[in-house]
Amino acid sequence: MTTPPITVALVTLGCARNDVDSEELAGRLEAGGFQLVEDAAEADTVVVNTCGFVEAAKKDSVDTLLAAADYKDAGRTQAVVAVGCLAERYGEQLAEALPETDAVLSFDDYADISDRLRSILSGAKHQAHVPRDRRKLLPLAPADRHATTDVAIPGHGDALPDHGGTHSGTGDAGAQVGGVLGDHIPEQLRPVVGADGEAGTAMGAGQPAALKGRFVTGAPDELKIDAPDLAAAPASGPRVMRRRLDGGPMAPLKLASGCDRRCAFCAIPMFRGAFVSRRPAEVLREAEWLAESGVRELFLVSENSTSYGKDLGDLRLLETLVGEIAAVSGITRVRVSYLQPAEMRPTLITAMTSTPGVVPYFDLSFQHASGPLLRRMRRFGDADRFLELIEQVRALAPSAGIRSNVIVGFPGETEEDVDILCDFLSRAGLDAIGVFGYSDEDGTEAETYDGKLDEDTIAARLDRVTRLAEELTSARAESRIGELVEVLIESLDPATSPTTDSAAAGMTDSAAVGTTAQSAADGVGRTGEGRAAHQGPEVDGTTTVNGLPEGVRVGDLVSAKVVGSDGVDLIAEFAALVGTPDGRLAVNLTA
């Protein structure tokens, strides 16, 4: 009699980096014999990948854990487990504060996540970790960090002793497949290194490649699993176990983890650790696997992408890597995120504006524009320098997308500082602006500052800057009317007519009339939604494309003329098919 697999649901909160980490956990769990389910109510255990960025995100994580715990009273759920940034940051403190949660796991537990969950489900009490500053786990000198092989870094794979018994931390040999090998795994499934240095299986070259990646923990009777994503995963490494949880045409791809900067308001380096780049070969292998899985746009993520390569001996490594990623077969476009303004350089701007397949998209976290306040934040720059940087970008790519985040209410901020910020935003022409109200973060330098502002003052400034940001970004979107944009189609609605009210909402009267008249004249077309080059995933708005011919599919890149806007969202009319995932001719299919 076959024992049914244990089911697990993964709930992910926070940023795209957390999305990657959840897919790593999903890969490890599936390889460990667990069955992934989407509905938490149908899961034996619910794993919540938490966010610990700011106060609001922490509250959202706690609320989600409590909501998941309710399933234990009314459904099949037996355990709720916290992982991710909030769990790493607070460890035993979180476990004590939330007895409804059955366990709080550290990044150090990720490699053994299957064993941890089985133990928890069996009734064993997991001892939560004592929080520690993960920056201190790696050498101070970036160049020495890759020699350290015993520090867990989500998304960076696991080190495996080679066949000679020595340990490889270079990422070029002794690759581990999955990081979960044990004596219970049959010999024919163990990875070996051939004469050419490539990983294979002990079954020989004539055996199906589909066995690659199917390495599991647990008893031998749990070895039979169906993990197509893992079967296609890179077989040389150190590789990352990853199982896609979102089947859309966009996927995040992790470049690096951690941060060496010491911004006074930010706690992230304390629980994410010092900056470590992934090796280019490892990134490229994962890019190839994602492309084979149907991904068309790769969203390169890290805590600070501009630092990529500094620990590998080449601070300009990103300039060449983006082109290599864009050249991966099947990839339509590459988008870089998390750029540090103080580390931007002319060569990187050129690479991001001129490399085929790399979209001119600049995610620049200015945080403020007042020079004195930025120094107090332990950051560089001011309004004039930031405007110069924007001018450099737009000189090479006038329609480039530029987004930023700003903080209001930082200790010591004056009304004059807010005026400087508002003036800068009014002149910058940004496509998207995230506005955050300051809150103390445990363990940060700013927590100790004097000059704290009261909640009402912070709320008033947050409202002022948010309203301005919405007005400015809406105007920026409206200024794109008449432009031809390239849109990656992410969803199709065959039942929606191009003339529906929802598609025309927010458009100027003349644009709405023009769209309606054209659609009536054509009498054809479907509606699709996607993102133009200047629109990042989830936070920068979308583009609705009307008049799509029947041949267009999800994952296609189309050219469309912008005819209207609604806030930061655009409404456009299909012009031509630019690129397809399956090699169909990118001919002009104008409706």
C-alpha cells in the first residue's frame, strides 16, 4: 500500500528575492517527497516565507501566520512554519511571541527543509535559532568570501565535497545536485563527474537525462517523484534546487545576496548578510533552465546589483553578464533591479541602454534628495547629482524607465528637506515612485538618533509626497501617449472587447473616442495585458493592449501604440508582433 505524500503549501510575502527563495524551498520539498499544493486549506503543513523589511511588512507577515494557523482548527493543516526574513531576523523571539506557529526556521535550515518539516509534523519540538548578525559570518574582505563554504545563503546552492574528499567552494567543480544526498539514495542516482568534468549519473551516458535533479531525502520508498522542473535543472554547479511556482513568462533570477552598505535606516544586511555574488556560469545555467521552462523575461534581483562582481575580482562584470543572459535562447528581454545610485558608472549605463535584449530600466533607490539628510542616512548624493544621473540615462535612452523609492519622516528631516525632495521629484520625470514613512528598525543606527518626528507629522508628509508622486507618475504615463512600446504579453482575455469601459477608463476623451472608432472600424481583436520596457513586475503598472490578432499568445513580445493612460497604467493598440517564444515569424500582424 502506497502512503500518500505529505502536502505543503508555500505562501510568499515581500520582494522578488523572496520569490526565488520560495522556489528553492519548493524544489527541495518536492525532491524530498512532499506534494506542493496551492490551497493552504488542503495542505498538511503551511510554510510562510515572511518579509521583515519595514513595520508594515512585518505586521503583514504576522497576520498571515495567524491566518494560516486558523487552518489547524478547521482543516487538514497540522503545522504552520515561518521561514524568510522575519523568521531569520527574530528567531526565538518570534517563536515565543507567536505560539500559534509550530516552528520558526533559519536560512541555515533550508538545505534540510524536508527533514525539518517531517520532524515538526511528527510532533518534535524545533528549537528556534538565536538571532545573529549574519554580516559577521563571512570575511570582511569581499574577495575572501567565496572560500567560506559553511555559510548558508539562500539561492546560492550548496557546496559538496568532491570525489577526492576535498571541498570545492569555487563553483566550478565538485558540484552538488540539490544538496540532499545521503546513503539511502541508490547508487544509480548519485551524481558522478565524467572525464570531461561534467556531472552525470552512475547509469552511464546512454541513460535518459530526465533523471538529472531527482535526488531526494527520506526513506528509499519515497524516491519516486514527479519533478519536471528539477529534471531540467542545471546538472553542474553548485546549483540551486528550484521549482517554479508561477508559470508566467517572467521570472526573477538572483544575481547576489546580502549588502555591504551601512544605511542608517536599514536592517537588511544584518539578517541577509554580507554581499556575495553568484558566479556567472551558475547564473547563466539557471537562466537557461528558466528559458527552457517557458520564461521570456528575466528580472535580475539582489540587494545591490551594482556591486555584482566586486567579490569576484571584476566590478564591471555585470556589464558583460547582462548581454550573455540576454543571448540565452528563448529569452526575450532582461531587466536589472536594485541599483545603488552611488555605485552607478558610465559603462553600466551604456550596457543597460545599448545591449540587445536588455531593457533600459533603472531601479534607482534615491531615498531622499536633501544632501544633509542623505548624509545622516549614511548615503551619498543630492538632488543635483541625481538629476545629472537621470540626464546621463536619458541622453542615451530618452524613453528609459526610471523608478525610485523615497523615505519621509526620517529623524531630523525638516520642512525644507521635504521641499527639496518634492522639487527633485517634480523635475526628475520618474515613471514610478514608492513613498515610505519612516519607522524605527531594531538594531539600526537610526533607531538611536534624536530628532524623531511624531506619527502625525510623518503621516502628513507621507500623504503630501504620495499625492505628488501619484500626480507626477500619472503625468509621465500620459506623456507616453503616441509612443510605440514593446509589451510582453502576460495574460489574454478573449472575451474582452477592445471597446470595454474598463479598457478605456482613465483615457482622455479624444483618446477614448479614437480607440473606439478604430476598434469599430476593424471589428476584430482581443485584449491582452502585459508590461512595456519601462514597467517592472508588480509595482510599476501594466499596459493593456487592444486589437490583438488571434495568433498572439502569452509570452509574445508585441509592438503597440499608446493611446491612453490610467494612472501609471497604459492603454495601447496592437501594431506588430516583435518576438515569439516558439520561433514563429515576427511579421507585421497589424489588426
